[in-house]
Amino acid sequence: MRKLQWGMIGGGEGSQIGPAHRLGAGLDGLFEFTAGALDHRPEEGIGYGRSLGLGDRAYGSWQDMLAGEKAQDNPIDLVTVATPNSTHFEITKAFLEGGFHVLCEKPMTMTVEEGEEIVKIARTTGKICAVNYGYSGYSLVRHMKAMIARGDLGKIRLVNAEFAHGHHADAADAENPRVRWRYDPAQAGVSAQFADCGIHALHMASFVTGQDVTKLSADTVSCIDVRVLEDDAMVNFRMDGGAVGRLWTSSIAIGRQHGLGIQVFGEKGGLRWSQEHPNQLYYMPLGERLQIIERGEANLSPEADRTSRVTIGHAEGMPLAFANIYADLAEAIRARKENRSIDPAADLYPRAEDGLRSMAAVFAVAQSGKEDGLWCDARPPMFR
Amino acid sequence: MRKLQWGMIGGGEGSQIGPAHRLGAGLDGLFEFTAGALDHRPEEGIGYGRSLGLGDRAYGSWQDMLAGEKAQDNPIDLVTVATPNSTHFEITKAFLEGGFHVLCEKPMTMTVEEGEEIVKIARTTGKICAVNYGYSGYSLVRHMKAMIARGDLGKIRLVNAEFAHGHHADAADAENPRVRWRYDPAQAGVSAQFADCGIHALHMASFVTGQDVTKLSADTVSCIDVRVLEDDAMVNFRMDGGAVGRLWTSSIAIGRQHGLGIQVFGEKGGLRWSQEHPNQLYYMPLGERLQIIERGEANLSPEADRTSRVTIGHAEGMPLAFANIYADLAEAIRARKENRSIDPAADLYPRAEDGLRSMAAVFAVAQSGKEDGLWCDARPPMFR
Amino acid sequence: MRKLQWGMIGGGEGSQIGPAHRLGAGLDGLFEFTAGALDHRPEEGIGYGRSLGLGDRAYGSWQDMLAGEKAQDNPIDLVTVATPNSTHFEITKAFLEGGFHVLCEKPMTMTVEEGEEIVKIARTTGKICAVNYGYSGYSLVRHMKAMIARGDLGKIRLVNAEFAHGHHADAADAENPRVRWRYDPAQAGVSAQFADCGIHALHMASFVTGQDVTKLSADTVSCIDVRVLEDDAMVNFRMDGGAVGRLWTSSIAIGRQHGLGIQVFGEKGGLRWSQEHPNQLYYMPLGERLQIIERGEANLSPEADRTSRVTIGHAEGMPLAFANIYADLAEAIRARKENRSIDPAADLYPRAEDGLRSMAAVFAVAQSGKEDGLWCDARPPMFR
Amino acid sequence: MRKLQWGMIGGGEGSQIGPAHRLGAGLDGLFEFTAGALDHRPEEGIGYGRSLGLGDRAYGSWQDMLAGEKAQDNPIDLVTVATPNSTHFEITKAFLEGGFHVLCEKPMTMTVEEGEEIVKIARTTGKICAVNYGYSGYSLVRHMKAMIARGDLGKIRLVNAEFAHGHHADAADAENPRVRWRYDPAQAGVSAQFADCGIHALHMASFVTGQDVTKLSADTVSCIDVRVLEDDAMVNFRMDGGAVGRLWTSSIAIGRQHGLGIQVFGEKGGLRWSQEHPNQLYYMPLGERLQIIERGEANLSPEADRTSRVTIGHAEGMPLAFANIYADLAEAIRARKENRSIDPAADLYPRAEDGLRSMAAVFAVAQSGKEDGLWCDARPPMFR
Ligand SMILES: NC(=O)c1ccc[n+]([C@@H]2O[C@H](COP(=O)([O-])OP(=O)(O)OC[C@H]3O[C@@H](n4cnc5c(N)ncnc54)[C@H](O)[C@@H]3O)[C@@H](O)[C@H]2O)c1
Ligand SMILES: NC(=O)c1ccc[n+]([C@@H]2O[C@H](COP(=O)([O-])OP(=O)(O)OC[C@H]3O[C@@H](n4cnc5c(N)ncnc54)[C@H](O)[C@@H]3O)[C@@H](O)[C@H]2O)c1
Ligand SMILES: NC(=O)c1ccc[n+]([C@@H]2O[C@H](COP(=O)([O-])OP(=O)(O)OC[C@H]3O[C@@H](n4cnc5c(N)ncnc54)[C@H](O)[C@@H]3O)[C@@H](O)[C@H]2O)c1
Ligand SMILES: NC(=O)c1ccc[n+]([C@@H]2O[C@H](COP(=O)([O-])OP(=O)(O)OC[C@H]3O[C@@H](n4cnc5c(N)ncnc54)[C@H](O)[C@@H]3O)[C@@H](O)[C@H]2O)c1
């Protein structure tokens, strides 16, 4: 089976998320890293791309790359957009319109309007527009979704999600430019911690329950005075399948390292999972005992099996979760190439619609936070 | 040292909390169980009291007990009120006015007005009116309070408290009278889960931070349809020392057994503690590593040492936390008898003021819950 | 129900284990502390006894107490021997022969011969001679025993027990008299860490499996040079029901606080329990998932129910385990008084036979340790 | 930087360990999978190799591959031997002698004599002969080694290692050929569970302490009757730096999934690590508190930093540990090519000497097990 060809925009030398994408895309040998515009500085981007083996498909800008790849006989099959947030919209739009499948980093856009536009373009062009809610790639997250979908928990009553860490808790570090821009509306937009981390938790709530958020109420605070945007937020929400939601996100929670976790409670059982120990899933069927589901155990769902690589008892970590998103995409792309339907257990990568919904939630949180927790519609206009 | 004499109202045969009080009061040999009106059925109360060794100080009603003890040369030193909620006010009031020290079960009253009256009576009579927020008796909870008071965490930014369990999650059991009354406003008042469990978590937030709640916003829901009162609530609040608060309480969280826990985040560090594993306290000083404080370790605070009985590595549990409240009360009573000041490390039992504040919070939660999360004043009028 | 009368020898002011016995004996109100010879210094013993309310039944020596209690119309029902190890034999012997029920601290004697003599005296006199393997009082330890007895695990293949802590790891502290005597054969006998802690783990292995140790092989080492006796030992053993055993005990395991735990593996399942978190029991039925049994959950064994006091989710700790031993003894004593058979769920307190078996194991460990792990008979001669 | 070329022998379709090697070798993009003789059935091997992109460097046998690669202008830089145990010796020998660097799966050989021969050949040829003790690749295992090497724990007193799981506990499954051969001396050699899992734990004990095992005493048992070789073993050992060792390995420990873990105790501190949660390392400096070291935290050792890929709080799992071994090898190979010294933080891959020592330990365990725990020399003759 020939490898698919993969390109990346952003993820230059020293970038935070670039290496994780290269790990994830390359891990299963499904994609070959073929092209890239890796840096906002053309020379550095070309140089670094060449050092990674891209040859003359190391481009100085995404515009060059778009043109160059269009001109290729054998252009890339997928492009990942891993640049800073404000550029996602135009790059994603351009590549979709150029006929490419795209995996865009979160947040997909800076506004709801842009989000709607991307969704429309993806629909019109028929191209894949995925969004990197990478944590949804964990095998046991997939299994939670499968258990809930097949009814193991009955009707879902309540979801409680968290993404609360302590890495921006040092007031002495608040003016450090690496941290500061995140809390500055001019650079970060209407929300800081919720837009950065909260949307992962919110996406996960939707992903595992199969329900979309309809409205929300938020309490946002800046625990460090110099910050304009929030470093802690509590969001209550409602979902279209009737579930109630609670979501806490923080960057000042000293003592917590990562802090993404989810609890789901239904009529017939409860589930609990935490990103820091992703290979165990705590499950209690109503009236029975808490039991521990292990990644890789026999007789899990097809969705779990597909995303599990090594034998039970061996931890699989975050790079493999990312790889699972890439594996979904490889399957989606191949299915199209081969004109067949996709393996349903792979048809789970987050999409433009998810990216759009996150944006709508971000704006609703920002508004609600300003208006004393007013309940706001969290749906993008096009989905109301 | 002669034992103090102790009496109880409620806590009859088969009652839930009666045995824990007898354990707690008797455990250190500080109190002798001397008198009681243990049941709402006079004969049963007298019979059970006698079987517990009360002799002719086993009374048929609290009124008889009040009269009987007043007539004693050597009346009881403390009376615990462990009857159903709606009777707390009149019994507590009568005993305070009768010149007795009282430990009242939570909630102290059914209304804020009653709560204010109790506070006033306690102040006028000069009698001790304690309220049984028994979890505040745990040694490491005391240590959290001491650490925060002495500044180990710097200014407190945020408290996140939970009391979320799954013991009322079975819809098939919702009409069971043992469960049902709790969600019926006619019997339970304006709030169910928050009034039953939430106030423990809220008290703990105040207890450890030394700050009082000023205002709050609540999202209350009934996940099981037949219920009028809430079985799940999320409460955001603000405290008078500037801390932000978040509190989740639930009775439908299948898979969680008890679920009381607290996290406190300050400028200089974070703390995390959970009632189900009360002998460990997780502490991270800013910029250092997470470390585990063990109950009973050397060089903790006087408040922790005073409430620790067995050597490190041996679990101490909930009955010992209750016993710590009783030990505080014994010290308070003795200090008065001996006309000396109380050991400050013992002067920590929850008081009528705490009971009143809880009531105000209960009503604020109920109101906010009805009004879409409106921020409501959570202070009792007399403390505004 | 009149309380039983209880006396104590040893456990004077400042002693380590005295308070735990007073807590345990008093906790359920089954025993009244009536008499004592609490200190090796007569005056101090009498003074402290009086301060604890013993009046003129505070004695200056155990000999006086024996004489005094014999002379009472209403003598004590049970005496606890909590003096240093070397005195256990003569005191226990004297009180048994004097017609008293005895609870002796571990180790019951200093030699196997003495142990056999105690067993014989207990048998001849018909008096209860219990030995304080207090950890066997935990509710979930009782439940393990019940599960195994009723066959939930099938035939037991292997037991792995540990009691390894780090409290004697500081070489700089090794000459501290409080620590030093323990590793000095002149004072401690033939074994240090195994005799002090290992026998608790070994007793637990026997207690839960219902099997006795037949032979053993030990590797004993002194990690701190100045020590003659072992501070770390690994013991392999065999049991009379066919189980294989492994036991590690250490006092130099820095980072471990207490370290008593047990794992049992049978044909049909496995169990795991740890003293530091005694309210959870990990159970895996063959071919199923690991599940968590909670102390206090519904439908456990009668043995577990009898030893559980507060509702599920609230920790019960070590003082309550001790109290369970006392509750067993109260039931045993009452059953005799009332001429009825004992509640089988209470008939579980450790006995002189267990104390004797421990002694035989201690000597076997010492011998095997000296002879390069030679397999030695671990049974006392009278049980061979 | 051009990728190194990598080949594999064994690891055919459906094999257990093959995929983990391909993941590990490919993950960082350091190696390109170029050649292979993947199956003992030539056609299947060639077919599968081609499907993985090997083209005409997919060989029908390792002999063909050896010849073929020797004839290449640009032969493979490294070959992994992942065939069944009994073939490791001849294949490894042949490739070393053919001038190739080899990574051999464990156990490296079936006998000590073969092991010595491999060591000699590796020394003579100057080729790298690594052995895949892959768990030594975990970042925090590397950090343990670094901490101990730099003296954080002082002199090491004791190591306690375990590799005890429950995957062969089902007696009904014991005759299943997939399980059975492992306990059959004709196929598995002198040892089953120790040779399969125990040597990982023993290697880790040596790896982190930097000490070699000198002698040992073993208690080996077959808990399931039909088995000739052991399914459970306890091994006591001594190390050349003075450390005492204890090692438990089992395949009948129902309820344990993987069960590799290690505890190290020195004069100045203790460490604890477990393979199932590899991103946390528990460390207690003498006299201080237990603290949690997180993979990826700032200011760890160079050895830890080199083997850490994603940010703190994100789990890294077993495939990344394998990848770290491959990264070491890539660095070792490149350093040779570039005629420079190797990065010391990479010079940590297990070697032929380690493989040989394991073999000597396997035979010592088998002998000691047969002779009632006789202490046996655990060193290969050439290292005595
Ligand atoms: N899914 C996740 O879990 C996750 C985690 C971290 C970051 N992210 C997202 O990934 C994105 C990148 O974040 P990061 O932390 O790696 O940022 P970074 O600042 O570390 O790296 C950004 C990279 O993009 C390059 N770049 C900038 N503009 C470019 C342009 N116009 N053309 C080409 N390259 C350009 C920069 O040179 C740099 O190499 C962000 O949108 C962020 O939200 C997602
Ligand atoms: N602090 C805690 O953690 C905690 C835990 C559980 C219950 N509680 C509180 O304790 C109180 C009692 O709860 P419970 O669960 O034990 O209730 P319960 O219904 O189990 O027992 C109540 C007892 O009070 C007796 N009683 C009722 N009316 C009486 C009267 N007028 N005079 C004398 N006795 C009377 C009843 O006969 C019964 O024995 C409640 O207020 C509850 O909120 C507190
Ligand atoms: N079961 C357990 O878990 C456990 C735990 C700790 C100690 N112990 C055992 O308890 C016993 C006491 O240990 P400790 O640590 O409390 O010792 P300790 O030295 O702290 O106290 C011993 C007490 O006995 C008194 N005493 C000594 N000789 C006496 C005599 N002849 N008559 C009356 N009193 C006398 C002393 O004055 C002192 O008050 C030991 O046998 C020990 O092994 C058991
Ligand atoms: N390091 C570890 O953690 C670890 C874990 C599992 C297995 N292993 C080791 O890996 C090795 C393989 O184990 P496995 O479980 O993958 O075995 P397996 O039986 O699943 O696979 C063995 C593979 O080798 C192929 N093979 C056999 N003989 C061959 C030959 N002569 N030439 C080419 N290919 C041949 C087979 O066709 C098969 O594809 C063993 O030595 C085992 O001990 C190590």
C-alpha cells in the first residue's frame, strides 16, 4: 500500500505542536511527509523543511506551497495547518478551495462567521476539513463514545468535563511575552483559557455523548490582575439530547499538570476518564461495582480496537492519540480514492462542524462571562 | 479528669447518624452518655435509651428532657440535636435558652430567619451553639486551614469544592419513600442535594480559606423527572477575601461513592484533599513538585497534631473526625468551667454563624436556580 | 446491656500503643475501663490510672492488680497486656491461671516453648487468650477471609504479603536508643523487623486464606551496618492448604509509610488490599475486570457487615479495626456468660495458637536467615 | 539528515512484537524500513514485506537477506532480530559476523555459552549488538538511572523489582498451544516466567542501579499442575555494588495487567516506578515528603530530556520507550559514521553483555529453583 503524501504549514523549528503532528502522521507509516511551509520566515521554513527531507517541496510560504502542490502531478493528499490561530481561516479556506483535504489545528477560526464559511466551503468542495481535537483519538475515549452510542449508560443525564492546569499561575511570569499574549484580547480574541483548553473539554463532551451544545452560562475570571481575558472559567451548558453539562477550565490550578478529564452519568451507569492516565476507564453500571476497563482488553468496541496498538498493560500515550486522528484521515482519504465507504470505526475524526461549534461556544462564553452568566445560545447561527 | 456529661435528642434505634455521634462523643472518653430523648415515639426512645445505659435520664420527649435536666443537680454539659431537620430550630432554641450548650446537626434551621434567631440567642445566652459540619474535623482539613492561615499559599485565588455521589441515581428507586421525601419541597424545603450535601462542601470552602461567601449563582437541575427539587447543582460564588468559588454537588453521579473533596489555589501554591482518602493531602508549592502530606507526619501544625491519634501510615476515618468536633467542644466547655482561654487549636468547631450562613446560601441557591443563575446575595441579612 | 469491665497492663503515659487500646476498647461502649497497672514505675502507673478514672483499681504492679482483681466481687472481664515483649509471657500466664480472659500484644512470647505453654494453659483453663493482630480486624480483611472461605477464588495458589516501611532508614539515627534496641539481639531476641512487622503480614496471610504456614526459607539482611538483626527480610513459605507464600518486610524502604498489604491469587480470582487505604478491596474474577469492593457496600459477607460502622464512602481507620477485635472479644465473653454459642462472624479474633505460630515462624526465619535460606519447619513442635 | 536504513527478521504478519518494532523504529523518522525477512515461511515473508513497502529487499529467509544486504551498495545500518528465541543466536551471530549492527530481541540466546560467544563476536567485530530490554527506554527509567548515578539516593541498599501479571492464570487455557509451549522445557528451555518476564525486571534493577547481579537464590513454583516450568518465582540476589535484590515474577497473579515495577532504596532516599503509569516517578528524599516527578518536567537529567517528546501532563507510552532504544542506536550508529563520540545521554541501550548476564541469571534461577533455593553464582563465567 503506497503511503499517502502529507504536508504541513507551520510547525517550524522550535514550535510546540509541530513535532507531535510529525510523530502522529508518521507513526503508522500511513503518511509520508512530503511538503511543507513550516515557518513564517521563508528561509527558515525552507531550510528546516529540507533538513526534514522535503527537498524542493519545502516552500517559503503557504501561498507558494498551494501553488506548488497544485502544479504537482502527485500532490499531497492532506495538509495540516499548524500555524497560529489567526491564520487558520485563510489558509484552510485557500487549501480547501484549492482542492486539498485539510487537518486544521484548533481553534479552526477566530470568529463564528469564518467558521460558518469554512463549513460551507468544505461542504461545497466536498473536501475533508478535519479539526485537531486530538484527545478524541484516545482508544478509551473512542470506547466511551461507543458504549454510550450503544446504550450502555442509558439516556445521558449529565456530563462533567474539566481542563484545568496550573501552568500560568505564576504572577511573576504573567508579563512574560510567551504567556502574556494569551490573555490579551488584541492577540487572542475574546477568550483565553476557554478558547485554548476549554474547547477541548467541550468537544470531548459532545464527542462521547453524541450530543451538541445548545446554550450555556459562564462565570469567567482573571485571577491574575494584569490579565484582561479569563484564566479560569466555569461553564454550565445544555445539550440537544437532553444532557446537562458542567465544564471547568483553569490555568491557575497549581498542582495539576494537564487536567483534561470527563465524567458522564446516564440512567444506567457512569464513566470516568482522565487524559493523564488514558489507559484506564472507570465504569460503574447502576447498582454494581466500579470496574476498570483497560485499553487493549479483549472484546471492547471496534472503535477501541482500531485505535489500540500494543498489548494490554502497556501504556499508550498522546502521540498515539494524534496518530489515531491521522489514521482516521488516511482511511477517509483512501475510501474516497477507492470509491468505497469508510470503516465506520474510523469515521470519527473531528470536523469543520465541530470547529465551528467550538467557535460559537467561545463567543457565547465570552458574552455570558461579561453579562453575569446570562444563558446564551451556543449554536452557530447556521445550526439554530 | 471527670468526664463531661452528654445528652442526645434523636439518634434513636436504626437512625442513620445517631451511632456516629455516640462513637464520636465517646471515643476519647471525654464525654459520658448520660441523658437522651432518642426517638419521636416516647416509649421507644425511653426503652432504647435505657438499653444504652441512660437509666432514668432516658426521656420520652425533648421537652421532658429539658425539664428533667434543668432539675438535675448535675445536668448534662452538652446536648446533641440529631433529629430531622424541621425540628432543629425549636429544640436548639429551647436548650440554648434553657442554659445548655448545643451541638446541632446540619442544617441548623429551615429558614434564614430561624438561623438569625439562633445566632442571636447563642450570643445573648453566651452558650455554645455548634453545628455538625463534621468533615471539618479531619486532621488534614485542619492542617489545610492552618497552612492557608499562615500564608503558605499566599492570597487565595480560587476554591473548587465538590460533594457529588451517585446514591440517588436509580430512577426506579425515586419513589421509594426513603429517597423521595428529600426531593419534595413540602418535606425538604427549598433545596435537596445542595441543602443535604452541598453545604458541607461550601462550609469546607469557608473553613479552610477563612473567607465567607458573599454572593453566588447556581444552576440546579433535577435529572430524574419526578423530582421537584434539584439532584444536581453547580454553584459559582465569591468570598469576602477575594477568592472565587466553584462547587458541584450531585446525587446522580453513578460511580462516585461519597465525593466530598476540595482544591484550593493561591498565589504561591495549591492543595487538594478528598474525604474518601482523608489521610493524604496533596500540596504543590508554586514552581516545585507535587508532594504528599501524610496525616500524623512530624512538624505539621498544632491544629493537625491535636486531631491526630494514631501513628502515620494508619488510616484515621470519619468517626475520628466527628470525635475531633467533640474534643473541640470538650475543650471549649472545660475552658469555660475553668475560666481560662481555650486552646486556639481547638477553637475550630463550626458555630451557629456557620449554620446560618449555610441557610442563607441554601436560599440563594434556590433563588438563583429558579432565576437562571441570577447572582444572589448569599449572606444572611444580619451579616450584610 | 451492662458494659464489660476491662483492665490494662502497660500502656502508661506516653506509651505508643496504649491509647489505641483505650480507643479500641472504649469505642463501641462495650467495655468500661476499670482497672490497670499501666506503668513499670508503680507511682506513675497509679497516678496515670487515677487520672484516667480508675480510682483505687489503679495498681502499682501487675502482681497487685492480679491479686486485687481476684479479690473483687466484680472483677474485670478482660485484661489487655500491652507491656514490652519480654514480659508478655509471665503476665499472660499469670492472668490466665488467675482465671482471666487475656488479650496479649504481639509477639505473645519470646520463645516457642513459652508459646506452647501459653497455648496449653489457655486450653486447660478454658480462658480466652487472644493476641492483638489488630489489622485482622479491618472490615475488608474480614471480607477477604469470607470470600476465600466460601470459594470465590477457588483453591488458593499464592499469597504475596508485605509489611515494608522506611521509618528506620536513617543511618544517622541508628544509634538512637529508641531505634537501636530493636536490632540488638540482647534486647529484641532473634529477629527485629520480621518479629516486629513481618508477623503481622504472615498472620494476615494465614488469616485470610485459612491456611497455616508449614515451612519457610528466608533471606535476612541488615542494610545499616551497625545492626546485628535484620532490617529487611524476604520470606518464601508454604501453607498446609497448598498455597505458596511470599513475604517482604523492611524498615529501610524510604518513601513507604506503613506498607502492610496483601495479594491473594486463586484458581478463580485475585484480591488485593492495602492497610493504608483499607476501605477498598480490589477483586478480579478470572476472565473479568478488576472491580473495587467498598467497605460498607450492600450485600457483603456477615463478617464484613459486623465490622462496618459508618456508611459507604466514609473512611474507617485503624482504631476501628482494633475496636473490631474488642467487639469480637466482647461477644465471645458474653456468649460464655450467657451460655450460648458465639456469633460465627465474631469468632475471628486471633488466638494463642496464632501467637505461637508466629513465634515458630520468627525462629524459623532467624535460623533460615543464618543458614543461607535453608527451608525450615515453621510449625511449633506441638502442631507438627 | 538522511534516514538510516533498517531491516527486520521476524515480526511477520500477526506476530506479537513486530508492530511495536516498526512503530519504534519509525517513530522519530530516524530509520527507514528498508529490508526484511519477516516470516519463517518464505512466500508469506516476501509478500508481507512487499506490502510494507520493502520491494525487492523483502527476502524469503534471513540467509537470503544477509547475502542480499551484503551485496547492496547501501546496505541496512541496523537489523532487528524478532524471531522466536531459539533462532536468536544463529541469526545474531551471522549478522554481526556479516558486519551488521544488530538489535536482538530478548532473550538473546538459549544458553550462557551462546551468550558468551555473542559477546565475543560483538567485541571482535566491533559491531553494535543491542538487546531489546525496551522498558529501559522510558524517560523516567532513564532519569532514575541518572539520579542514582549522580548520588541522589546515596549508596543503594536494596532494589525490589516485580514483573507479575495474571495472563496465564486460567487452568482451562493451560493446554492451549499458544500458552503451553512456554512451560514446556523442550520448547522454552530451563525457565518459563523468569526467562520471559523476570529478566526484564532483573535488567531494570541493574540498569537503574548501575550494578551487576553476582549471586541469587530462587523459589520457583508451577501453580498450574500440568506445567513443568515455573509460572511464579521469587528471586533474592546480590549486586556487585553491595545492593541487595528481591524480584518477584508471576503469570498467575489475577488482577494484575502487566506488573513491571521497581523500587530502589538508598541511604539518602527512595524511588518507585511502575510501567503501567510510566509518566510518574515517586521520590522520597530521606526525612522529607514523597514527591511526584513528572516526565517532561523542567530541569530533569539530560538522560530524561533526551527521551521525552511531548509536553508534561501528556502520557508517553511503551512505543515511545521502544523508540528511545532506536534513537540511542541511531545516535550510536551516526557517531561511528561521523567518527565522533556518542552523546552520553544516548549511550544507554542494553547490550550483548546484558543479554549474556540475563542468560546466566536464567540458568542460576533454574538451578537454584531445583536445589531448594541454593545460592548460585549468577555471573557468566567470562565475568567471574
Ligand atoms: N490540539 C492541541 O492539543 C494543540 C496543542 C498546542 C497547540 N495547538 C494549536 O496549534 C497551533 C500552533 O501552536 P504552537 O503552540 O505550535 O505555536 P508555535 O508558535 O509554537 O508555532 C507556530 C509555528 O507556525 C509557524 N508559522 C507562523 N505563521 C506562519 C505562516 N504564515 N506560514 C507558515 N508557518 C507559519 C511559526 O514559524 C512556528 O513555527 C495553534 O493554533 C494552537 O492553538 C493545538
Ligand atoms: N453531619 C452529617 O454528616 C450528617 C449525616 C447524616 C445526617 N445528618 C443530619 O442528622 C439529622 C438526622 O438524620 P438521620 O439520617 O439520622 O435521620 P433518621 O431519620 O435516620 O433518624 C432520626 C431520629 O430522630 C428521632 N426523632 C425524630 N423526631 C424526634 C423528636 N421530636 N424527638 C426525639 N427524637 C426524634 C427519630 O425517632 C430517629 O431516631 C438530620 O438533620 C440530618 O441532616 C448529618
Ligand atoms: N499490634 C500492633 O500493631 C502493635 C503496635 C505497636 C506496639 N505493639 C506491641 O505493644 C507492646 C507495647 O509496645 P509500645 O510501643 O506501646 O511500648 P512502649 O515502650 O511505648 O510502652 C510500654 C508501656 O508498658 C509499661 N510497662 C513496662 N513494663 C511494665 C510492667 N512490668 N508492668 C506494667 N507496665 C509496664 C511502660 O511503663 C510503658 O508505659 C509491645 O509488645 C509491642 O510489640 C503492637
Ligand atoms: N522486549 C519485549 O518486551 C518483548 C515482548 C514480546 C516478545 N518479545 C520477544 O520477541 C520475539 C518474538 O516474539 P513474538 O511474540 O513476536 O513471536 P511471534 O511468534 O508472535 O512472531 C514471531 C515471528 O517471527 C517469524 N519467524 C519465525 N522464524 C523465523 C525465521 N527463521 N526467519 C524469519 N522469520 C521468522 C514468524 O513467522 C513470526 O512472524 C521473542 O524472542 C520474544 O521473546 C520481546
